[in-house]
Amino acid sequence: MTQFEVGERDFLVDGRPVRLLSGALHYFRVHEAQWGHRLAMLRAMGLNCVETYVPWNLHEPRPGEFRDVAAVGRFLDAVRAAGLWAIVRPGPYICAEWENGGLPQWLTGSLGRRVRTRDAEYLAAVDAWFAQLLPGVVARQCTVASGAGGPGGGPVVMVQAENEYGSYGSDSGYLAHLADRLRELGVRVPLCTSDGPEDHMLSGGAVPGVLATVNFGSGAREAFAALRRHRADGPLMCMEFWCGWFAHWGQPAEPRSARDAAAALREILECGASVNLYMAHGGTSFGGWAGANRAGELHDGALLPTVTSYDYEAPVDERGRPTEKFWRFREVLADCADGPLPEPPEPPRVLSAPVRAAVGKWAPAGAVMDALGGDEVEAGGPVTFEELGVDRGVVRYRVAVPEPRGPYPLRVTGLRDRATVYVDGVRVAVLEDEDALVGEVAGPAAVELWVESLGRVNYGPRLGECKGITGGLLHERQYLHGVRARGLRLDALEAPDALRKVPFRPLEGPGGPGLYRGTLTLSARPGDADLALPGWTRGFAWINGFCLGRYWDVGPQRTLFVPGPVLREGDNDLLLWELAGAPPLVGAGTGAPGLYPCGDDAHGEAEGKG
């Protein structure tokens, strides 16, 4: 059993001053079979601790339906086996460039701006979720002598209350409730908060009696001076040292040099502070769980969906390999080590040779919706994704333009996020603006709008906003009523026997939007791979029922990472939910998806990879 405490200037382990040298690694962004390798990479870099968020919406996709909450405990057991401490950040809000900042859509859809406040309905849902989650964390605290943590205590040395609340709200009673609730549920290790190093953020996010930490990418001395203005005592810690950055679809990446990041890390350590590298290893937002941001300084502009890769330009890249940043950080961190650092583990096995897919079946989008979608709802106006119970996926809206009437402008208000519009079965527009003009439409006409979620906002004042058509459909100045809506969740494609319900047909040429099925045949032992999709436009990919995430030809991401444990020798099932249409002659080989060994850029030019 270990006693971990917050002293006047240092963290203390059994009374001895220590510095936390932590790295962020999200268990939910790494295949479980590869946790051990990634944790060993962190130790080899010179870290003594790992930090992870916990995404509420992943584990409670529907009210009261809990899925694999035990994964948190399994990860913490792997952390202990790797000889590391752990910081757990359970939210309930996490940001993390994750769908809705980790908050369930079924909660934000009904409560709106009442989330992240002391609203009674919201707190009841949080309390119920924490009651499910916290026992597995509490049993693995370093203060626990036996049990799930094992003899000698578990790895958990600190737990965070909420996350960057000072960037969002000012309800101090809400934060106090969370801290009290964590204590009531048995958290005995220190609690902490984390916020930007600005006065209004620190005053809005800090909790009396709880350690305050700051988040930044550079300027450590100035950031810690701001922290000291609010907290004269306590250890200094950068809870998120942003050593890289994430990317948005259709936007150029924002690189950060290894030399610059290493200099910023050295400055943090020169201040005598502890640090958490964000990210030490980013991994992948599998399952279509990547979130989105709003453009503009106040985060109120256009939607910017985040790519599937969460490589983050981290020192350990998306595929688990050391980068130049890894080696420079290792040099800096070695100065804080008690002895020689362990060598990095053997790199993961990679696919031995490229494999082309044979895609021979498809089903039109409408047929897939009819087979796997939820109940169709008719209302006076459009209903939202939240009202249909759709977290990730698409919604089909249908409405009739009555007769007799001439060709008047058809307009969609309150659109989120992207709609493909068909009039009498012919595609006429793709809309992305919140107030968007379809064009002139005469009655009678049958209008369909397929709206896809590009990821819910994970940060800023528009957190928790609803998806779909949140306004109405206007023909000239008149609302069109009697709008029918039907939703298809991504996880409906993963349900047992789901594909047996889909009316697949032979693919004899280019197909339209819909579900495509093929086979990848591996003749040797599998390993990590990249999935390339030449000529395909936008959608989601699965291999053997495992959702790799979203693909989109606008870049900057050009391939999807495929963990080796997902693959098997022999035939592997490939599924593509293509939202625009397949390339020509895909069944004959041209434009066929392909697996390539990780790091093999021989396919880069053909696939448009930079």
C-alpha cells in the first residue's frame, strides 16, 4: 500500500517528494491487445505515470445500458503490470476531440445548456454513471492494499474532477458536487482540476481544497505564474502539455517540430513542475467517435469535424512507433530518471505484403435504412438525431411538396451537419450551411434529405447541440409539414445477424450510396496494416465487425489504421458504408480497397498519400 499526497510544494509518496512524469494514453483509442506495448513505450520514453480519460457515452450508449465499463479496470491492471502510476480523468465531460466531449447524446439532447450545471436531472444521471464506473477505479487506488489492485496497492494516484470547466461555465456548486460525489464513492487519492492558464478559467474551474493544474503548449513560466496567482501552495503541474495537435477533415495539419516541443518540455521541468504529455500516444478514434469543433476564436463558427486518426504528432505515433519527438523527449526526461531508462519494446508486427480486396456485393442506402433503421417518425417539422436516438449515423428525412404550386426556393434552416438532397429520386444538392438553399422546386415533388453526423462538438459554448435538421423546411416562406424521419445508428451494423437482414445484390459496376461488402484474403500471419480506399469518397469502414472509423477523400488523412489483432489469416470481411458512391469497376479491381503494411508508402502516390 502506498500513500500519495499533495504537499506544500511537491507530490509525496510515503512522505518522499516525487515528480509525476506522465503521458496521456486513452485506452479506448488503442486496441486492448496492444495496451501492453504502448505502455512499455511510455516507460522507455522516461515516464513514470499514464493518464487516461473515460468517455461516458462509449460506456452508456443508451440510458441505463452499460457496456464494458470493466475495460477501465483492465486497463489500470495493465498500467500496474507495466510499472506505472495512473491519473484517471472520468469527466463526466472530457473534451478529448471525442464525440460530444464524452457526454451521452441522450442526455444533452433533452437537457441542452442545462448539462455541466447543478441541474437536478443532469446530476442524477452523472451520479448513476459514477456509481457504475468508480468501483473499478477505487479498487485500484494506490492506497488499496489488496483486491483488484493486487498486493502493494493499485496504480491510481490522482483523479480529476470534471475537465477544463473554466473554459465553459461558472457553476461552482456543480464542481463542488462532483468533488463530494467522488469522495462519497470512495476516492481517497488526491483530486485535481485542470484549466487554461488564464484568470477567468482558473477562477471558474478551480475547487477549494482541490489541487489546481494548468494546460498549455508553451510558455511554462508564464502559465505557472498565473497558477500561483490563484494557488500560492501545492505542486505545480501541467496536466496537458500539448506537444502536438489534432487535425480536421479538409484542413491542413498543424505540425510542431520535435526540437520546439522538447525545449518546451525542458522549460516545464526547469520550473520544478510535474507534467502530463498530451498526447504521449494518441491512437485512433475507432468506431466513428471522433468529435468536432466550431471555427472562430469564440468557437461559434463553421463545423470542423476531426479526422479519425488521433496521432496528434505524439512522440509515439498512431501505429506505436517512436518518432523523433520520442527520442528528444527521452533525452530530456532521462535527466529526471533514477537510473538508465529501459529500451523500447520490439515494434509491433506489420502485414507482410499488400492485399487487395474483392468487393462483390452492395445494397442501396434506402434498402439498408429499411432493413436496419429505427422506426420512421412523422411530425409537423423535422425531428433531430437525438429525438430518434441516433448518436453516430445518418437520418433520412422525407417530405412532399404539394400541388399546385410553381417553382419556389426550397430552404433548410438549422441544418447540422451535411445533407444530400434528392428531388423525385434525383440528387440536386449537397448542403453544409446551417441556413442552406436547395434551389427552386415545383410541386408536386417528393424530397429526401440524407443528413449525416460529422461528429458532435466537443469543446466550447456549442457543446451538446442537437444534430440533424433543427429548424425547418421552407418552400418560399411556407413551412412544409408532415416531415417523416428515420435514423440509422452505426452500431446497428454491428448487431448480431444484422447483415443477414441487408438485401445485398451482386456489384456489376459503379454503385451509389449504400453498403458494400468484400473480402480481404491473407495468406500469412496478420500484422498492423493501413487500409487504402482509392476513389471512394466518404463513409465508414469495418473489418471483421471492428469499426475502423470514418474515411473521407478531402484529407488530410488518406488511410485508416488497422490493428493487427483485428485481422486473421485467411478471409477477412470488409464492410464499407459509402455515403456518396463507389468508384467505377470496383468489383473488377480498379478502385478496390487494399491493405498495406504500416509504413509502406509504395501505395502513397496511387492513394494520394503525402
